[in-house]
Amino acid sequence: MQIKTGARYRSQVCDTELIVVRPLPGDVDLTCGGHPLIDLKAEPTVGLTLKQDADAGNALGKRYTDGDRQLELLVTKAGRGTLAVGGQPLVVKEAKPLPASD
Amino acid sequence: MFLDMAVSAYGRRAALGGRSDAISYESLSRTVAGGARMIGASGARSVAFVGVNGPALPALLMASAAAGVPFSPLNYRLSADGLNQLLACLDAPLIVADDVFESVVNHHDRVMTVNAWLSAARAADPAPAADLPDDECAVLLFTSGTTGRPKAAVLRHENLVSYVVGTVEFGAAAPEDAVLISVPPYHVAAVGSALTNLYAGRRMVYLPNFDPGAWLALVADEGVTSAMVVPTMLARIVEHLGDAPADVATLRSLAYGGARMPVTVLERALRLFPEVGFANAYGLTETSSTIAVLTPEDHREAAGSDDPRVRARLTSVGRLVPGVEAEVREPDGRPAAIGDAGELWVRGPQISGVYQGIGSVLDADGWFPTRDRARIDAAGYLFVDGRADDVIIRGGENIAPAQIEDVLVRHPAVRDVAVVGVPDDEWGERIVAVVVLREGAVVDADEVRSFVRARLRGSHTPDDVVVCRSLPYTPTGKVLRREIVAELTSPASS
């Protein structure tokens, strides 16, 4: 799937919802719980289940990134599935907060 | 979306108000859902707010978003004519106003006082949040207009979301943290702060009518941990304190922005608030608030450095926030060399560049012209010299008033200064330094000129020096140069 900044997606097999903060170019194999993510408003394919080796879960408000730190996804609703790109689980991006400026 | 996340993570935490009577995120969420119902039921296609900053702002902002209509906080200090002119730009607005402003707007359809709206919103059935595309307008802000007629900048949901998630860590605030907000609600920083503090989980405390004594007292009484001020407010706080360091044990960070900070005020503030982390935030209405930050570490490093290039960073606005790119361009559009001044153009998902009725002003590659004159040093620190429109052209040379102002503000007799250009038959424009003196001080025009000539190029020496009692500012601390020029050039002035 092609993804762009600000796009919102959901898992087909758990409650996970997220927003893209930094996309990867081209076709991206983005999955949660072992199955492709779909558009936030789309309906999941019937009969899919969370894969046993992809149930590490994720946390609300955390950002997840790939090994190269190019992709950045923000979890807006937590769920039980593992977030992955090309089968590789994503990792939590450490906070490097800016000082409050507002 | 942000409010749902906040409620999930820390619903019972205090969101708004004092320690003793705060409203929780859950409670705010219910008010917002009921408020959305009311906005929908009223048939309004936008929401206008005419009132001072307070807990109603986040509620109205979020309720408008939930109802799927744009929200527009308006400058309540405008004349009735001015306000009604802005209201005429909005599409079928529901006007929510403080009691004191209600009579100015009550000839419109759909007017409610803030208290009436809040009560009704708390009692109404929650409405489900509207499902809007992210490129719909979330907030319409009329730009501060130090030059002519205000335009309405369109900030889309996607711009605001990008700004917040790019610069704030969700839920990062500790439960006892509190932010003091004293900027007016029609300033982009007010909209930004309503979102960023909600997203960080920080309790919002308001001081709607700024007074330095009241500000200091509120920081102490409410255990405020962070605050945001415009430079004129900091100048007044520093003046109020004199030489005694502030008694603000809980305050950890102080952000400032909205106008240029006189370096003398900043240096005094750094001495009077030794334990506080200072942050300079630079941004425009059109960029969804902050695009560059000079961090507390940057301030400390600059203030403590012997290297003049590092020390100079105290006058910079810092480095760009994640996701934003910047380019300084020559008048012909080519990128300027590193360190050279030119017009600042920026690009990124938090930048809108769209105005109501005008459309987008982005160039073909998505760059936005800030109309600020700036330069970027080799380490990526951005120095903003002022509005491009304020540049004085004297004898064919471009002179940024800020350079001369920075020198004059260090003159022992000078409390405040603005440098403007007035028309001149010989030079095109000549440089006039308008100074406000410290109590009991006197100046001699020639001495002031020599003071500048010793520190800057000869061509930057003011031609005239005028003394006045005070300078005209907007409520957010931007000096009104047009007014100064008008005064200087009116037939009545000598």
C-alpha cells in the first residue's frame, strides 16, 4: 500500500488505530497482528484472526518506527497486534521532546 | 481524536482550571460532545468566539471540530465595526461571547453567552464526532495585521495534527504539571497551546488580563510548571521584579514568542529566573504556530559562551522543528548563501499557506513565503531580522531596523526603541530612531548617533533621534511601525 503523512489506518484483527507521521515512499507492506492494515473507515475482511506470533501489542500515544528510523506511526488507539513493516516488527521511538512552546 | 486519546489515557486528570476546582478530561469530553450536538442543532456552519482566554476556548475548539465546522476566535478588542466586519467573513456562525461583549454582537442570529453555551453543552446529549476529511478547515485565524486589513488564515485538521504529533510527546506531562496561559485566544499560540497541552496532559490555568504582579502570584498559587508569554509581558515582569530574583519554585520552563525579544530583557530574565528553562518559539499563524525553537540548552550554552558566534544565538529563534524545511532566498528567488540574509520560505505538513477567499499562496513546490527577513548560520540556527516590509531602503542599501534596535537597546538611557524609515527626498528613506527613555534619563541626539556608529556601519547610523513616552504595540507585543511612521510624517509633528 502507498501511505502518506496524516493518513489514518486500523488493524483488521484488533483495536489498533494509528496515524502516519512520516511515511515510507512506494509500496509499503504494513501489517498489524500479521495482517495488512486498512483505511480507518474500511471494513476488515471477514474471518481473519490475530496471528500468534504477532500479538506483542502496542501502546496509546507511542510512536513506532522501522530499523532505519524513516517510518513513523503514532498509535491513536491501542490494540493487541504487533505493528510490522515487511514482516519486521516496529520499535517504539524514544521520546526526545521539545520544550513546551505554546 | 486527541481528546479521545487523552480521555483513554488520563481521563480523571485535571484539564482546566485551578487546583481546587479543575475540570477533568472526562468532564471536558462530555461538554465537548454535548457542545457538538448544540452546534449541529443550531444550523451554524462555523463557530465564532468573542471573549478572553479561558476554559471555554479548548471546549469550543474541540466541540467545533466534533461538529465538523471551522472555529474562529476573534479579537475582542476590536471596535464593533471591526468585529462585525470579521463576522461577516464567517459562514452562518454561532457566536459565543463573554457577557461583556454580548451586546456588540447580539444583532446577529445565533448568539449565546459563554456561560449559557457551557451550561447547555453540559446538559445536551452527546453527539458522535463528525467524520471529516483531514483537509477540511479546523480553525480560521485572522492574521494580526500590523499591515492593513486582516486576512483569515485557514488551518486544516491535518496541519494542526501534524504540528502537535510532531512536537509533543503524548501524555508526557506529570499529573501535577500546570501551564499558565496569558496570551489572547485569537493568537495562534492560544490555539496551539489548547491542543499541545491537552495532548501532553497538562492542566491549563488562565490569566486573561495580564498584569505582572498577578502573573507571579498565580504561578506561585497554582504551582505552575510552565508558561508562555509574549516579549512585552516578560519585559513587564522583569521590570516588576527589579533586581530581586523571582519566587517561582515550581516554574521549570518559560516559552516566549510572537514578536522579537529584546536581548537586554532576555538577559535580565535569565538572571532573575536562574532555575527556569527558557524557550524561544518562532512561528506564524499560517504555520500552525511553532516552526523553530531555541531550547533551554541553547539559551544556557549561548549565555555562557565566550565565542561571539555562539553567544549571538541568544538573539536567534533556534533550529527548525521536525518535519519543517527552510530556505532563505534572494529577491530573484535563488537560495542565498549560508549566513546571508534574504526572505525566509518554509515547507512542511503543519504549514497551511491558505487564506480564505485568496486560496493558497504556496509556490509550485509547496514553499510558503513568510515575508520575514532572515538568515541561517552554518549550524542551522535561524536568525529573524524582522518583517521584509520593515526593511529601510536608504541610498539603495537594505537596512534591517532590528540590527539598529538591538544596539540601541543596550544604551544605558534607553528603555525601549523602534527604528523606522521615513520618506526622504535625498536618500529615498532616512532612518529615525524613536526611543523611550529610562526614568530620569536624558539623551543627546549626537551622542546616540555616535553610540550606534561605533558599533555598526556608518550607513546604519540613525539620521534622526526622537524621544517619546511610549511605543504603540498590538496586544501580542508587535510594535506598530506604521503608526510610528504616520505620527512622524503627519503635518502636525515637528
